[in-house]
Amino acid sequence: MAAMDVDRPAALEAQCKAHPELSELQDQLAKYFSTKLYHQLTKTLLAYLASPPFKQASVAGELVEFFDGFIKPLESKLDKVKFVQILGIICKVQEPAKALEIIAPFEESAAKHRDSKFLWQALRSDKLVLKGDMDAAKELLDGLRKEIADAYEVDALIQSEFHKTHASLWKALGRPQDFYKSSILYLSFTPTASIPEEERPRLAFEVGCAALIAQEEFNFGELLQQEVMTTLAGSEYEWIQDLLHAFGEGKFDMFDAACAKHRAKLDATPELKQAENTVLRPKMCALALMELAFHKPKKQRRLTFSEIADHCRVGPKEVEFLVMKAMCANLIRGQIDEVEGLVMVTWVKPRILDTRRIDMMRERMDQWAVQTGLLLEHLEEMTPELLV
């Protein structure tokens, strides 16, 4: 190959000796370096660094040598955002303190370009979280959030890295609600294919756990529709799907069956075990109430206290508290008649509909269309002179 005849920098030659199995990419790097095709060189560098040998912590020192000897001298030639992206790959296997030391000198050059500045700040924040400096990370991320919100057309890569880092901060601080929200935003900006395959099931599990124990989160449809959730199938975390589907359906039978079937796994997951009676079961009661009201025709949403107690698995004296709590969480709206023991539901919080619920809505629309047609016929019969 022509690329093999060109002179190679010492750092690239060292890579050829260390990883002969990557000779094809190394030849391309040498060719594009020699011909000064820096766009192609950047793409090949990203592909090269994504190779399996560079995912292990044992190559941390080798990557620094390759960066210092081959990539760093090319900084002014490479795309600013792509350079910071490469910097992030180099730092991924480094110890947090070492990573911060590597990225620090590039603050000034990254700041000359808006998106590279954003990406550099997200990268620094990530390493601060890993180092345990939460205050500094939060301060940097708070400022970055405002800048991104005020900016125009921020690249999806920047959004992805920002929300991923924000999620890691909330996870470290033990704030499941914020972790879940940031994770959903991260997934919305991140193609599943770009997430390392070996990391997907664990990520899906952690986001699922956060959704379950977050006291203010009731929209499981959005989570279950995320592509990454399909990676739970066949993994060691597959069991959590039963719990998530139970909450998505708002059905106590499914919840009880999932808890019984996966009791050992549930007890082995501290965050779920601790929240079972304080968060999971009360949340299931609220979702069951929403589902009960949703299934009622809009003009017949008069729920008796006894009906609610049976369906939501609560005592008669706990019904009113459950309904009030659901109203405070803006899950339903309506009125409580304590004398008659009735709840008149006028509104149920919209949820992402699955196929079964869409069919139910279609049937209701068909019924509405029939009723509207009958009303029109009645009006035509009563007032013919107005319609001539």
C-alpha cells in the first residue's frame, strides 16, 4: 500500500508495533498525515481510538504517549470539536486526576469556538464528578446549562455529553428524579448505536431503577419506548422489565406477580428494596387510580370509595388521602364527595399510549362519531326550516 511507503511519526510507528492487528487503520493514518488530508485523518483517528484494544485501563499510558506524540501537534489542523472529542476518548481510561491534568492546557484554545468550549466544559465536569469534586462540577454544569439554553442550534453531540455528565452528577449525589430526567434527555440526543454495546443493559437498568424510585415520576411510557430498554432482554438485568411494564400498565396484579417472581433480585438491589413500601407501592396505588379513571367513559367517571379501595389495594380510610395525593401530583383532577363516598374525575393526566390504549381511544372516537351523527339527525328533524 502507498501509505506504507511514507514516513511515519515515531508515535504512530510505536502504535504499529504495539497493535499490528490494526495495520489497515494505521496505514490510513500514515497516508492522510502525509498528504495533509486532515478531515479524513480525524475520521480515521476516531475509528482507530474506538478499537477494542483502547477500551482497557491498561493502555492509559500508551494512549497519552500517542496523544502527545501524534495527535497533540495536529491540534491547529483538526476540527475544534472533533479534537475535544478525541481528547475525551484519550481521557476515558485515565484516572480522574490525570484526565484533568491532560485537558487543562486546552481550555484557552477550546474557548475560541462555541461548541468546542461547551464540549470541553462537559468533559471537565465529567472528570470532576469522577474525582468527587461535586461542588465544582455542579457549578460548571449550571453555567453550561444556561449557555446551551441561550445558544442557537447546539450540536446533538454537545447536548448528549452535557446531559450524560449531568446524569452522572445526579447519580453521584443520590438524586434519582434528576438522574432520570437527565438520562432521558441524554438518550433523546444519543443514537443507541453510539453507546458502547456492553454498557447499554446496565444503563437501561439504572435509568429504570431511577424511574421506579423517583417519587414524582409516573410517565413510564416514555421510558419503555426508548430503544436502549430493549437491550435488557437476555441480560442479567432482564428481570426489571416485568416491574417497569407493571408500572407502565398501572396494574397491581402485574406488580405483585413481578415482586413475587423476582423477590431475590429485588432484595439484592438496595435502592429498590428500601423503596418498596415507601415509594413503589404508593406510586403503584396512584398509577392504578389513574388507570381506573382512564378506563371509565368520560361522562361516567364517578368512582366510589369502595371501588377505589379494591382496585388500588388500600384501606377504606386511605382512599381520600390517595385521591388527594394524586390530585396534588396533578395526575387527576376532580371533586371528592365525602358524604356520598364518591370521586368525580374530570381529567386524567395524558400518558404515552401503547397499542391497547390507542385502540381504546379509537373505539371512543367511533362512539363519539355515532353519537354526533344521531344528534345531527335529531336536529335536522326538529328544525328542518333552518336547514333548507
